[in-house]
Amino acid sequence: MKNNAIIFCLALMLSSTLLNAQEVKQARSAADVLDEALVEARDQQKKVFLMFHASWCGWCHRMDSLMAHPDIKAAFNRNFVIAHLVVSEAPKLKHLENPGAEEIRKGLGADKTGIPFWVIYDPVGNILADAFMRPGGEIRGAPGENTGCPATEEEVEHWIRVLKQTTDMKEAELETVVKLFKR
């Protein structure tokens, strides 16, 4: 009986050590995440939808949930390889961040804006659109206001403009996107 207790304690300590080792394991590099998504997009003739997010970000989770809604999930999956880069985590969760993600975000002019922040790439890595709402309704150009997870009338209009220009979504699918995001 004593030996069983010792073995149990040793097994518990080992599993705890392994779990802690997994927790502090560094996330994949941002370059690797983006490169993998671009390869998949080329293979599948899709675009890449890249979202900067964090574990604590409610709007990020809302964006993911809305894009995964059963009424529109197929439309997003038909058009995009969806990838995420983790940024702006709390100090104890820094290991979740993708190394290099902040640098990519800064290169996009989005380092001073909130999250989620998203960008759409063609399969060879050219930027087609992003979350910045610009004067005149352009989907590319100088940074504007981050729409994040679109919710207001103006943000959803920008989102729909982007989707019309970067996807093959049908009018009924776009109407569903509007209905879901304006909730």
C-alpha cells in the first residue's frame, strides 16, 4: 500500500511538471503562422484572413464566434484560410504570444490600435484589405479607425465593402453577415 502511494505521488508530480512545461512552451513564430497560412491559401486558392487577438479579448472571441456561426461559416471557410496571431497578453501569459507578431502589427500601422485587428492577404502575401476604416470608404491606404469586430452601422458597412471586394460571397450570405454582426 505504501509503495502505491509513493508511485501515485511520483506520477502526480511528473504529470504536474509536464503540464507546467507545456504551459510555458513558447508559441510558434508569427512568420511561421503566416507562412503556413499562405501556403495553405495557395494550395486551396483562397485568401488569408489574419487576426491579431488575445485570450482576454472579448471582441476577439466575438469575431471568431460570428465568423464560425453555422449560417455563414461555410462562406468564410470557402474564401479564407483563417489564422490568428496572439499579442498584448498579460505578463503571466506572455508565452502565448507569437514571437514577431507585434512587429508585423506595427508594420501594418496597427500597433497603436486595439484588438482584434485583422488583415486580408492574397495567396502570395499581398495585403488586400484590413480593419482600418478610411475616409471615402477605401479598403487600403493610410491607417484609419480600427473596426475590430464590426458592430456599429459604419463598421459593418466597411466590413461588407471588404467582403464584397475580397470574396465571392453571395448577396444572401452578405445579408446574413450584416444581420449577425449588427446584433
